[in-house]
Amino acid sequence: MANEVVLLDFWPSMFGMRVRIALAEKGIKYEYKEEDLKNKSPLLLEMNPINKQIPVLIHNGKPVCESLIIVQYIDEVWNDKSPLLPSDPYQRAQARFWADFVDKKVYGASRKVWSTKGEEQEAGKKEFFEILKTLEVELGDKPYFGGETFGYVDLSFITFYSWFQAYEVFGNINIEAECPKIIAWAKRCLQKESVAKTLPDQKKVYEFVAQMRKRFVSE
């Protein structure tokens, strides 16, 4: 049991995808356990009794919870290849700030785009594009948020890309028309095997979201 790694996850979760990309970047072998979030496993409830959420990384029997914390843990424990966070303390703080921005802003606004209608949805779409444009400014002319190499902020944000088709269809929006830099950046990220192999097909995610939307919105 020198390095037993288990991931409790749910395939369309953009938060779980972050952990899967980080594990792939580091070349870590692990056991993947798919969770049914309507019927959570005793293992999930035992390993994350506070939030009862995925993803949970179990390393040698010890749980680590919350996707960004898990990614930082992976980067620190398996520090011999593919660093995800910058070595410079200031740059590392900046990377954590922008990953936190993605966590706090993108999920909430994007959820309004697909799970609401009417005025609430319009406000959500406006907020969503404002957030993406803020991220475009931060990206600037760099290939990746951290500069020349794929890193922590890219990993934190790229997982939302698999949901973009759902946002566009249910929100009646065109993300590339509004934020071309974000789409160009996403396509660069997808050239990485760790990203391309982790992100599920957008159509599959769209079909999953369509089923969820029925619970939130009566058309």
C-alpha cells in the first residue's frame, strides 16, 4: 500500500475533472469510483462527512476534499514532474487568486444560464459574459493563464468548457462570438492529452444537463 490512490467522482463534474487532469498530468495511477449523487456511497459519506460531496481523493486511506485543495495536494505530494503551481510565491498567490475567482464566479453564473429562464436567466447570461471577459483580460496575449505552460488556473477553468454547448443551447448564446480569446485558449488546452482525454464529449454533457434542466425549468 505504498501509494494507493482512489478518486470518488461523478463523470460530468467540472470539479472532479480538475482532479482527473491533475492526476493525468502527474502520471499517477489511481482507482476511479463513480458516485451516484442521489444515492451516495457509504465510502463517500465516511470520507467527506462534512460536505458529503465529490470529488474526494483518498491517498493511502486518508481523504482530501474540495477540488482546488486536492489539486494543490497532488502538486505538493507528486512534485517530481509537471508542476501545476508556480514556484515563485507571488505568482503562486496570483494563481490561487484566479482559481478562486473561477470557483466563486463561473459556476454560479453559468448555472443560471442553463437552469433558469426569463429575467433571472438574462441576468445570469450578462454576469457570465462579464466574468469571461474579466478572464480574457487576465489571459491577455499569453498562451495560458500562467504564461507559456499549462498550469493551475488553466486546469481550474478548462473543465467548464465541456459544459459550453449546454450553456449555448439553453442560454441561446454564442460564447466564441463574445469571447473569442477564451475559445482559442480552450482549444490550446485541448491539445494537451491530459485535458483531451479527461473532458467528456460536450454533446454527452448537454444531454445530461437537458435532463437536469427539466427539474428546474418548466418550458
